[in-house]
Amino acid sequence: MVTTIRPTDPNAAAHERVYRSLRQQVMHGELSPGQALTLRGVAQSFGVSMTPAREAMRRLAAEGALTISNSGRISTPELTPERIEELAQVRALLEPEMAARALPRVHFALIDRLAAINSANQEAVMNQDAVAYVRSNLEFHRTLYLRAQTPAMLAMIETVWLQLGPTMRALYQKIRRRDLPQHHRHILAALKAGDEPGLRLAVRTDVTQGLRHLIS
């Protein structure tokens, strides 16, 4: 039997590259809330044709990372206070549970890794680097939640992070302070102590308190 090898679709590969790169930009707050995007601009930015750019943007719109108006205008989300509150509640439900499920699998090497990420997060605060702050903050949480071995829950929460990315940047820029966040230190302390109730409380406080600055 002769196996026919089909050539790789260049549009599919280009679509995946645009999708992943643009998804990361949105999630890490590299784009501001309500920032307009165009198919032509995205295609030129990534050096691809309009087709993979269009498919990547449609995929991101389906995930809530982009909005497409009736007139066809494409932009990052501008979340209402009600929507921010809803997403904060989703984080408050899922993330403490994932942290608790990760706790039995936490080891000293992981705690050291989380502490190093938190140091980068604190450096971003000192440098007033909003994108580095959002990126290292999400890396801290994702590194912990991977130990929970709950891929469906992680996929759900990453979709929430994706929708919140531009808003998290706006939050950081609104607060504009140099005092270092303490919630990650509380999370690390609870992990070291094997304190599940303390861990749940620290994670819940961390993922909701900041967002509520935007709706207070």
C-alpha cells in the first residue's frame, strides 16, 4: 500500500502562528482595552496573507479575546463593571480549587520556581512595566495550577485570563503604585505549610482584589 504524503498547508501553519502570537499579546496586556485591529494591519505585522490573519482573528473572537462589531470593527474587549465582576467570580471559584488540588503535588523545587517568578513579578512592579507584570503574574498562577492536573479547568481559566488581559493592563496603570503585592507571598507561605484553607484564601484574595479596584 502506497501512502500519499500531503503537503503541509502553509495557510494553516501561518494561521496557527498568528493565532498563538496574537493570543499571547492579548493575554499579557500588550494591547489596551478597546484597541482597534485591522485584518490588513495584522497580516502585515506577521508577514502573512489576509486568509490566515482572518481565521486567527475569528478564532480569538470566539474565545472572547477580540470583539467584532456589526459594522465589522475588530477590537480588544472593553469590559463593563458587571463583566469584570463576573470574570472575577469565575476566577474566585476555579483558581482556589486548582491550587488546592495542586497542593499534594507541590515540592520544594516548585516552591523555589514560584518564588523566582514572584521576584520577576516584583521587579516588574518596581520598573512599572505593566506587560511584564501581567505576564509574570499569570506565569506564577499557571505554574502552580499545572500541578493540579486538571486540564479542562486550566483551559477554562486561561480563557478568562485571555478576556481580562487588556483590562489587567488598565488596572495596573490605574493603580500606579510601587508597593509590592503581598498575596503571592501568602500563597507561597501556605504552600510551604501545607495549609489548604490558607492557600484557598490567599489565591481567592489575589485573583479578585485587584480587579475590584476597577469597579469600586
